[in-house]
Amino acid sequence: MAAERWLFWHRRDLRLADNLGLAAAARATPAVTGVFVLDPAILQARAPGGIPGDLPAVAPARLWFLQESLQELAEAWRAAGSRLLVLQGDPEQLLPRAAAALGAAVVAWNRDVEPFARERDRRVARALQADGRKVLAGWDQLLVEPEALSTGAGDPYRVYGPYWRSWRRRLEQLEALGSAASGGLDPLAAPSSLIDCDPAQLAGLPVETLEPTAATPNWLPHDFAGSDLCPCRPGEAAAQQQLAAFCTGGRSAPLLAYDEGRNIPGEAGTSALSAALKFGTLSPRQAWAAAQDARHTVAALGGAQEALASIQVWEQELAWREFYQQALFHFPELAEGPYRPQWRAFPWENDPSRFAAWREGLTGMPIIDAAMRQLNASGWMHNRCRMVVASFLVKDLICDWRWGEAAFMALLVDGDLAANNGGWQWSASSGMDPKPLRIFNPATQASKFDAEARYIRQWLPELKHVSNRDLLSGEIAPLERRGYPAPLVNHKTQQARFKALYTGLRG
């Protein structure tokens, strides 16, 4: 008797190893076929109206990362004995018809926190069930699912500190369960010895199957030209290599110096795994397991407190990722506006010319412009710089934070709605934050974290001749600028102006 056919729908889990939904499907039957749907509703979306520049909602850098990752994923499916179907269209229409063509009794996938995805998944599930198919959907992209944690009053967490403590306690409980197949945290191996569908059945597919291979150029068109500059590398194999490079190597592992290294934009002190976690070429359990292995290594080497502190800081960054995801899950309105309702009435100045200068790296403040040049060229920006440029747009240029949020999503290779929205609301003081007003001085930030101006010179080569002191302060003599713009604003003046507007808002 032939094994029952299942479809596994990939979305934010572009890997075979430690993919909980795929593992559940493979345990039920070896006859599993992968499918990925290129949805025009996502790929062709634009930023909300009113934001200058007609920005795309999906960055070219993310299309590049997606294309490369799907190519590798398709090869992994072939090596495992089956195949990945890449279809283009509306998943609500395509998945029931694909399941019918292949005779699939069940369609499985991993759940998402984003409002659009959750509503789409409900529609797809209804369409499949109306056609007599079963649906299996569970959590994979988080170490702790969003419904699992709540305050003593039974409410979702709105403050990171208590969330982190509760999240860490929950992980200790999960670690005791062992394998992820049993609800624990130990990563699962990739499925193998799968059974492919009958190739004749592919003729019944509702649309043509795209071939995600390097030999088929432009199957997912994009105009991203910064792949050589981007530190995030697409594909499951590259994610594992980057994770190993970050976490292993004994005392020289970058993770063991992360507490300090993560703040220096001119050095490679971060993991550069943000895109891998966003697209799921790496699972959070794999990241967590690598951190725990590093803990054991440190203990074997004598347990240096600085190294253990760095590991915990990286663990806390993983928790920040999940804090923002559970926030978006419980408060989907965050995708549209501020968490703090009074911010809906903030009198933004919203000067389109200043916004354009900020986007292009032409504000006249070197640390700001270096960071925005890095983003435009590479599709990625150092996290310390993300906070600094966000504060500058909102609190120096007095532009609506949602403009910056959309600009980042139009450029970032790791653009993730929950993390990007959470970060911008944190910087704007409009989100879930017990300290509502925070203003970064760009000159102070540059002096503290780029003291030798290496980062600034890397991305502003026209200013290589300028002294460190002037690069950090932004006070560059006119003759020294050589075409580089004068500062758009004075930070001290704008800080006072923003505080006055904020005081009026609170009143």
C-alpha cells in the first residue's frame, strides 16, 4: 500500500534540519513534498501611503536572500529523496489545488505571528478543509510559543525585563525535556529517505513550477547589488557555518566577547545571523544549543565571568527577538501604529527633504550617514547604528517613526515586522518601554563606539582626510567637506525642540 502523501508548506523555515513542522510530517509518512508559494500580495506590496518615495515593502536584499536560500533548499529536498515545488500566486487558491493534484491528504506548516500571515493561514486552512484535506500547524520559529507566557494577572508581557526572566525559566523547563520532538530544545536532524511524488502528477498542478536553481537566472528578479558586502549569508549551510564561527573556537570565539563587541560597528563582533533567523535558514533551537555548548566550553576552560556574561547577553538578544514577536502576536495593532495611544497625536514635522537626506546618508552627521550608506550598499546595518539613526530621524529630524520603519523594511536583508517595528517603537518611545523618552546624541555615540572613526571612514571614503575629532563630532570645516553636506540640524537645538513637543503631548 502506498504511503499517504503530505505537503509541507515552507514560509519562514527555509531549512530541513530542526524544522518542527516538517519533522512531524516526516514522522507521519515518508511521502512528503515541499512547497513554497511566491505570493504577489507580499512580493509586490508597497509601503503605506503618505510615506515619501513609494517604498517597496520587500527589500531587494531580502529577495536575493530568499532566492539563494530557496535554491539550496530545493537541492536539499532532492538529496532527501523528494522535491520542493515553487509556485507563484495566491496560496489560498494554489495549495488546495496542488494538494488535489498530488493526492495529498494533509498540508502541514509552521505558524507565524504577523497579522497578515495569521489571516492568510486561516483562509488557507478553511479552503483545504472545505476540500476534505487535513491541516497540521504548530510553532517552530520561537523557543517559547507566544501563548506560553503571561504575567501573574494572566496578561501578555508588555515589559521586557519580566518577560526575560519568565522566558528564561521556561527554557530551563524545556531543556529538561530533551529532544524538540518531545517538546524540548535539542535540535532535530533533517529528514531523509523521503518518497517523491509521481512526476506525472505534476502535470495537474494549477500553475507552472518554478525551478529555483543557479542555472535558471532571474527566476526571482531583484536588483540587489550588495551581496558581496552583506554579512548575512543565505542558505542553511551558510547559517550553520556562521553559527559555528561565532560560537566555537574556545577562548577566541566572538560570542565570548559579545558583550563589548556587539557595540562596535567597525568590528565583526555580532553573529550576522539576523537574516538566517528571519528566513528560518537557522532555527532558534540551533542558536540556543550553540550558546549552551559555548557555556560548557567556558566552564571547561575555567569559567571566565566576562565570557559567561557575553553568552548571557546574546541569550538576552534572542529573548528580545521573541519578546517583540509575542508582542505582535498579542497586540496585532502594533503593525499599524504606536502602542502608546497619545503618540497618535504627536505633531511630527515630517519634512520630505530631510527624510530623503537621511535615507541617502546625506545629513551632514558622519555617523548617521555612514550607517545609512552601509544599509543602502549592503542591505544590513549594525544594531548599535540602527538605534542611533532611528533616534536621529525621530528626535533630531522630528519625522514620524513609521517613515523610518518603512525605509528600513525597504532595504534590510533581515527586515522582520516584529523586530523592526519593536525597534522603531523603542527608539521613538512610543512602544512597550518603561523608560518612555530616550534620545541618543550621535556625536557621543560615535565617540564611544567608533573612537578611531574606522566605521565612518569605511562608509564615507570622501572624508578619509578629516581628523577623528571632527568626524566624530560632525563639526567639519567647510573647506574640509569637499562636497559633503553641512549638518541638516543642530542636535542640541533639536533635542530641546523635541522635548518641548513631547511635554505638550504628555500634558
